[in-house]
Amino acid sequence: MAKKPIRTYLSLVRAKQADETRARIAAAARKLILSRGFEAATIEAIARGAGVAVPTVYAVFGSKGRILAELVDRAAFGPVFQKLISEAETLTDPLARLRLTARIARQIYDGERAESELLVKARVVLPEVAAREHDRECSRYEAQAVTVTYLIKSGQLNPALTESEARDIQWTFTARDLYRLLVVERGWSADRYEQWLADAMVATLAVPKPSRKQRRQPVKSAKT
């Protein structure tokens, strides 16, 4: 009966060692790719940097493309992202969810900014990276349904839009390319991007607010 706790302990130790090895390989790959470029970061060089054997790198990740994909995921979907997602799950106000969606998009793209330029280059030469990106975009599109459903149920979806159109628009607004164009290419601050994105989504997807003139118009009394 005493053997079971020992086996459990050994399993936990092995799992911890595996996680540490994975993290060490990823860190070595990131350092090499950012300092010397994607092409120069060979599996052999990554193994040397991590202090492991080449077969170990293949056993853990399988390919350089998968290493790069994990680097992007680690940067974009870290603790801050997880905290924002938890916050989103508690919100029932659809407009507040739209604004939080802008903050989540900003957090993702801020986090992966260094790796995203590498990802663009890698998509050209590594089909598996392009395939992963396609799957990620499909998942991102499906995720828009939650906020759009809140808008519909609360009667706050812009009546000029269908549910499908609303999802298309939110998916487009929160795309990486829009962040890249405004923040990276045009030099917007991340704060400005987040504020603009939140305002743009609310203005486009939600029921339009009455103008000041419309609010001031007196209600005509019915003739008797």
C-alpha cells in the first residue's frame, strides 16, 4: 500500500521536469529567433541553447513550427489574458463586454507583438504554422457568438445588422491586422487603439443612441 504515494510523487516529479524542459527549449528558441532570425534558429542551435539533445527537442515539440506557435501562444495568452477572460465571464452587460473585448484584443496583440512579425515570415515557409493560424482564426470567429448573443437577448443589437453580420464585423474589428496597421505601422499607442476599438464596436454593433436633438424633441399630446 505504501507504493502508491511513491508512484504519485515520482509522476509529479517527472511532470515538473518535463514542463521545465519544455520551457527551457521555448526560451532558448525565442532568444535565438529574436537575436539571429527564424532561419538561423535551427533545431540543433535550439538544443544547444537549451542544454538538451536534439532528439529531446523533436520529442517535446516535433518541429520548429510548433515551437514558434507555442512562443506566440505563451506571449499572447498568459496570466493577464486569463484574468480578462475570467472577468468577461462575469459580465452580463453586452456593451461592457464589447469594451472588454477591445481590452482582450489589445492584451493579445501587445503580448505577441515581437513574435507576430516572426509569425508572418514563418507562415510563408512553414505550412503547419499557416494551418495553425487558420484554425486559430476559425476559433476566434466562433468566440464572437457569445457577445453577439448577449446583444440580441438584451435587445441592444443594431437592428440594421443580422446576427451573422454582427459576428463578421466583430471578428474583423478584433483582427491582428488592424492592430498591426494602427499600432505598428501608424504608431498609435496601445491605449489609443483599445479606446478607439471599444468605441467603434459599440457604435457599430449596438443600438444607435438617439441624437441630442432627438432627445430634446417634446412628446406631442394626442388630440381629443
